[in-house]
Amino acid sequence: MNPRPRVLVIDDEPDYLRIAARIASKAGCAVVTAPAALPGVELAEKSPPDLVLLDVGLPDISGFEAARRMRRIPALARVPIIFFTVRSELDMVSEGLKLGAAGYVLKPFDPDELLRRIKAAVFPA
Amino acid sequence: MKKPSAACVGSPELRDFLAGTLRGFSLKYYPSAAAFLKAPPARGLAVVEASLPDMAGRDLVAVLRGDRKTAGLLLVLVGGGPYSPAAAALSLENGADEYFSFPPDSTLFRARLLNLLGRAAPGARLPEKPAEYSFGALRISPEARAASVGGERVRLTALEFDLLLYFLRNQGRVASRTVLLEQVWKLGTEAGTRSVDKRIEALRCKLGRFGSKIRTVFGLGYIFKL
């Protein structure tokens, strides 16, 4: 049997971290979490996940910068990243999608929408 | 004369439908939000599918409406599945000018869009968010933070009002007690799920005959269905 896909959730807000982690578990994934970008990148590098759910406004470096750093690590270059954030400005969304994000979900999010996106990313048709 | 322009953001099925329906338009196709956001047009019509590969269509509409450069676009959301008044209301609330479920009736679709385009002269005022939700005798005004049933004001606490708005915006979706605590109370689970039950009971009582629309889903939480 294949092991459960691993999802890394990086968010500094404990509520969102918990909700996103619960939704990812519901999608059938094993979840690891990080409360900031740098520990998140470190975790990802040590053990590459199958998907990263990444907040944008993080206390140490931005989610976008974290995504860039992950992309430079060969083992993480192709890991799907879904940004989930309150940042709804067009330039921000555009920048996130230009980084090759698999998805951009605005907070507060619809749990069903996030669940669908996680499933699509970890169990592609 | 220059052809009116229309952008299609969505699946090839939507593109084919628009190609057949919007004859006389210059139609540009974008398969994803990322493709559209590379150089979004400032004017004209954009028909956006509700479920895009990289974003919810509703979120994309809110983003486009909120930006100075793209706020003048005429935005039409096209949802999947049967027509849902709740999905339509939510789409308009997020800034869409129109909502259809796919596939819309092509004659009506074309007529409505031509109407919209005819009204959208340059410099025309942007559509405002609906000031009120109205479901029969139940009316809710998010801005005034007021609710009424049959014209009678329903006196809700701030928390009860937020709870009602959360239900309205997530109609037909099961909300667990924990999610309600997190998304409405904004407290995490420390408040305890018992306080959710108590507040919902109070809201049900205050909403009179609409109170029964908040149903308990055993073992899961609550669902609001009108």
C-alpha cells in the first residue's frame, strides 16, 4: 500500500494552521506543520512533502520568498505549493501564481474548496 | 467597427459555449487564473468559471473587482451544477455582475450580457455590493448589521449576527462546532463547543420560523438551508 501523501502546512496563525491541518487529514494525508517560513523550508528540505500549504504573510520571510527558496532545492523544485492567504491584491495573487503555485486560496476559505484543491494536488487524475 | 472583446477564463467547454453564443465578439481564451492575470484586460467582458485549476472563480472575481486596473471589467461567473440562488447571491456579493449555471440558456445568456455591455459606458459607476440579502421574509443587511423577519427587526448580539452571516455565506455546507468556533468566535476551541450550541439555540429562537433552517447534523455540526 502506498504511504499517505505528506502535506506540510506553514502558517503563523494557530487557528488556520489547525483548520488547514484538519482538512488535509480529511483528504487522507499525513500532516506536518510549521509556524513560520524558515522552519517550514528546513522541514521540507529534510523530508520533502507531497504538497505545501503556504501562508504568505509570515513573521520571518514571506511565503513567496519561502516558495522561491524551496524551488531552488532540487528535491523541492516540483513540489506543488498552494498559497492560502488574506492577501487578495491582484499583484500579490499574480506574483503567487507566477511562482508556479498549484493554487491560490483566499482566507477565510471554504473548507470544501481547500479539500478539493488538496485532493487534486496530491491525487492527480 | 471594432468588435467587443470578451475573455473566457475556464475550461474548453466554456470556451466552446462562448464561441457559439457570443458571435461577433473577439474572444480570448485563458485556461487558468494564472494565464489571465499575466495581462488582464482593463475593459470588456470576462466570463469566469467557478472552478479554475488554480483558484476559485469567485476569488478571482473578488481580486479583479478589488483592483483599480481591472475594476471596470464586466465580470460574469459561471458555476457548475444546477442553478443555486445561494451561489448566485454569493457571486454577486463577491463582485460579479452576473451569475449563470453551466450550460446557461444561450439566448438568455447573450441577451443579458448585451444588456450589461450596453449599460457599461466608460466611466459608468461600478456596481455596488448588494446592501441586503433577502430570502422571502428574512432580510439581512451586512453593512447595517441588521436582520429582520417579516419587517420586524430581529435583535441579535454581534456574535449571533456574525454567526448568521457565516451561515448565509456558507449555505448548504456543514459547519462543525469547531469550525464555527474558529471562524466566527475567532477563539479557537478554548471557548468550548457547548457555547456554540447555546448561541445557535438563541439564534434559532430569535429567527422565529426561519430558526428551523439551521439544522443539526448529528455528529458533525450544523447546516443552514433555506
